Amino acid sequence: MWRDALAAARLRMPNYCLECGGNLTYDSTIKQYACKSCGLTFTSQDLLQGRERMLQGQESADEEKKRRHKEYLKWWLSDKKS
């Protein structure tokens, strides 16, 4: 049962390096992912945390875009455009 959960977790892992974007391979002897390009190694936890940080950064970028759009509309609709 736990092996199925572990295999499913591995499938959800990003298959690219968080630093250089290179391909990752899983080394079962050390239970870590190794980058083929730069040689960095990551645990499953490292990859999950990195992925969460990337997703949070993407959300904040989307929020910033919406905020800028709202500010522009507010300026455009105001009477003080000059």
C-alpha cells in the first residue's frame, strides 16, 4: 500500500532541476533525485517545497497583474487623466 503511495508521489514530482532546468533521474540507492546537467541532488521533500514556492510565485505574479489592471482602469475612468 505505501509503495503505491510512494510511486504515485514520484509521478507527481517535477522531472526537472529547480536550479538549471535539467532532467532529473531517481537514484534508489541514495533515495534522491540527481540532475543530469548540474549534478545537484534533491530529496522528494526538496522538490515538493520547490514546486510549492514556484506555484506561490506564479500566483503572486497573477495577483500583481490583476492589481495593475485594476489600477489602470481606475486611472482611465477617473476625471484626472491629464
